[in-house]
Amino acid sequence: MLDNLPRGTICIEDIEMGMSRYLRKQITDMDIEMFAQVSTDRNPVHLDDDYAQDTIFEGRIAHGMLTAGLISAVIGEQLPGHGTVYLGQTLKFLAPVRPGDVVYAEVKVTEIDHAKRRVTLDCHCAVDGKKVLIGEAKVLAPSRKFD
């Protein structure tokens, strides 16, 4: 038995079809600047108001991968939680996220392979009820048993 699993971690033995978790986060200028710093993606569409105004977005937008990172947060912190290993992720960006937007990120269990501890999750992010990102994640869930 693994006695050191953090509270809130859902082990493969307890994951059920349709189970879901979510978070909400307001995207701030600081989030965008910090993501640019960490990723080294300093595209001016994210950081320069004047530049971004003349793009198809008509204003600054958050990095798409910053938004996608919220999916990672739900998976790594809630479902399945700590100890989860990412195996793959598909993403389709449907609309921009802007500074000040509140992003709702949700994951939902769509497939479970208990024997291999693999879980497939439908993922999406939305702003004001409009989906801005959709995708699918495949993860290796933690277990209470040792391999």
C-alpha cells in the first residue's frame, strides 16, 4: 500500500467513468508575463498592446499553452491528482483567451484500463461558457498497490 498519497489523489482503483473535476482561474497580466519568462515565448501578441492591436485578435492574448496548462493543473492536482504521469495530450484551440478572462478548465473520464492504470480524459477550457480549447489526455494513474 502507498501510505504517502496526498489527500485528494484518486487512485486507479477508485476512478469511475464520467468522473470529472474542474478549476476556474482568472488570467492576469502577471500570468502572461511569467509564462513568457518561463517558456521564452515572448511573441508580442502576448506582451505588446500596440503590436497586438494590429493583429487578427485586435488585442493581446494569453499563450495557448498557458490555457492548456490549466488542464494539466486539474489532472495533476485533482483527477487523478498527485502521482499522475502524463502519457499524451491533444489540443485544439478554438478562441483566444485575453488578460482578465476567467477560464473554466474541466476534465472528464471517458475510458479506463484498470490493468494498465491508464485513463483517458476529455478536456476543455471555456470563457463565459464558450469553449476556447478542447482535447483529450491519456494518463497513468497512481495506484494504492505497488507494481
